[in-house]
Amino acid sequence: MNSHRSDPSPSLMQALNDMMYASWRGLALAAALELDFFGHIADGKHGAEQIAAAASASEHGVRRLLDALCGMGYLKKTGREYRLRPIAAEHLVRGKPLYMGEAAGIGKMMLGPWSRLAEAVQTGRQLNTGISLAEREAFFSKLVPAIFPASFVAASAAVKKIPARQLKTMRRILDIGAGAAAWSIPFAKALRQARVTVVDYPAVTQVTREYAEKFGVASRYDYKQGDFHEIDFGSGFDLALLGHIVHGAGAALGRKLLRKTCQALRKGGMLLIGEFVPNNDRNGPALPLLFGLNMLLATPSGDVFTMAEYRAWLKEAGFSKAATLAVPHVSPLILATK
């Protein structure tokens, strides 16, 4: 009997793709979003000539980009007509509740820093160290709408995973670094008696208010504006949310934040963490580890951390147990109980 073990290393073509072509997909999608192709198709324009006219673009160029979007799986082509695949209809048409096209601009903005990764690896430091508070607030105000859909879907799945008997006890929710409130809105929608306290920068809470209003939960949101590392959270919360916060804080500040969050919870209260989590050997999956490089480029001490590290830190912070929730997300969510 022959035994066979597949080689996990990339093929020659995959290596070439990684070096030359990988960014093309994102840039093609960004161009289609900039020209509002998906919106034009949603409006009933299915031919390349109609879409070109609506986008004030050449039919020759438009047809090539439309065909590429078909190959990428965002459009379906029948004869000479183009129609939206479900992912495009739900997430790439401007005005849809879970529109995620803002991410394309963030992706293009990140190409510059990533082209200088070797420099950051050599120095071990972020590239731009002179970022002001106003610039940070402006960046996060743009970032949080871009990442809202993916986090909202993950949090919505988490609501369904938590047992009903535990959900019923959640009346006071603390959303730390809330951004667009992607992590708390699903809980607010499911728990009509719950109130949410948001802690974030003043410029970012303007975005929070907009999204809370959009989803019909604004009347049950309260705000503490400022740096969540410095603001007093208060106490007695039933649920705290840390959605993609710890990686930016880094190990030392992250552990301190976990302790501070634990102190804000009542006995039996829960903490939900959404993060990029590599395996304990730090040799996969690729995306969390690549995100760790992004933290090297963009932050003074940010990083990604393993589940073993989170378990140790949560125990140190005062949590009695930690479990994982398998949801549609880059990594399983972490649910800790005080």
C-alpha cells in the first residue's frame, strides 16, 4: 500500500502569484467600486455599454474589468449581460446595510507601507512614529466603517451561540473601542432591555452614533469619550466587548486592558474578544501572521497573540474560564467568564 503525504509548501506558480499578481485582485475590485459598477448593475444596467455610460468610462476598459470580476466570482455573465453574485449584491452595492466597499480605500492606502516592509523588519519599528491624536482619530473614523460588515456578521453569529439563559442576564454591555459598534449592535438588537456603554475617541463615536441610529438602537447607547486605556469604565457590566482591540495595544497594554475590563464586569459577567489568532506554534494560519506584520508596520508594540497567551492573560486578569466560539470570522472568538 502506497502512502502519500501532500507537500504543504507553495507551488512555483503560487510563489509567482504571491510576488506578482496577488494585489491585482484587490486593485481590480477597488477600481470597480470606485466606478460604482455594482451599483449600476443593481440599478438594472446589465450591458457593458450601459455600465460604461453610467460610469463615464470607456466600454473597452469596462468590459475587461467586468470580465475579470466574473472570473473573480463577483459577477455572473450570461451572453453579453452581467449580473451580481450574492456577495456583491449584499456587500458591494452602496447604500446596503452591510456595504463593505470602504475597505477598498483602506487596502489601497496600506499598499505604500507594505512596500517598505523590509525596512520595518530591519529596524523592528513602525514606519511612521509621528502620528498625532487627530490623525489617529481620523484614520479610525475611516477604518471602522470598512471593517463593520465582517465584525457584524461574526457578532451576530456569537449572539446565537451564547446560551439563552446567559443572554437573558445581559442588561449592561460595555463596548470598548466600539468603532462603528459592529460588535454591540447585534446584542442590542437581540436584547431589547440592554443598554450599551461605548468607550472610544470623540471623532469615532460620531460614527458609532450614525450606525446605532441606522440599526434602530441609538436610544439605548451611552458614551464615554476618550482613550479607553485612560477612561474609567465603571463597574457592574454583564458583558464587555473587545473587537479587534488587543492587537493594536500590544502585550503589555493588552494585559492591562484585560485586567481593567475584568474589574468592570460583575461576578459571572462575560468578555467577548474578536481577534486575529495564530496557532500556538505561530506557523499558521497565514492571515493572522500577516496581520502581525501589519502591526509591525503601523504600531509601536502591536502584535497578534495565540490562544495559549490569551488563556494565560485572562486567568491572570481574573477570569475563571475561557472558551472559543466558531463563527464566520478570521479566527474563533474568545468568550471568557469572570
